[in-house]
Amino acid sequence: MKKLDEVQAYLANKREIYEKIVNSIDSAIQSGAGKIYLKDLKFMEETVDAFANSEEWPDCLKKAKLFFESTEEYELCQVCKDLLAKIEK
């Protein structure tokens, strides 16, 4: 049973990370910022900070979209698609 708990915790962490990335990119696009700063991301047993420049956002959003597709969270998939469309304009 411990293994299942670890997998669920990992997926919850991953979801939280991708959700933060998507929200940060959305805010940055709206404000015209050229990069995002993600502070205190929990990844497994670690807490890390991360930066992503606007050139990296499409890859971040594509990975987030794939994750949300795998968890069948289609509203968040659409958010990723909409943000990608804004970036590509």
C-alpha cells in the first residue's frame, strides 16, 4: 500500500507543478513579462526554485498539456492550448 501512496503523492506534486507553471505563464503573458519565476516548487522530497524565459514557455505548456490529457483534466488542456495560441501570435 505504501507504493500506491507514493505514486499518488508524486502525481499530486506533478499536477501542482504544472498548474503553477500554467498560471505563471498566463500571468506573465497578461503583464508582458519575459520570464516566469517559480518559487518553492515541491518535487518529491525537495523544494526548488525555477526560472523559464518566454522562449521556453511553449515546451512547458506542451508538457503540461500532455500531463493534463493523461489525467483527463480537459479544461486545463484547453487553457494550455489557448496560451500556446497567444504565444504563437
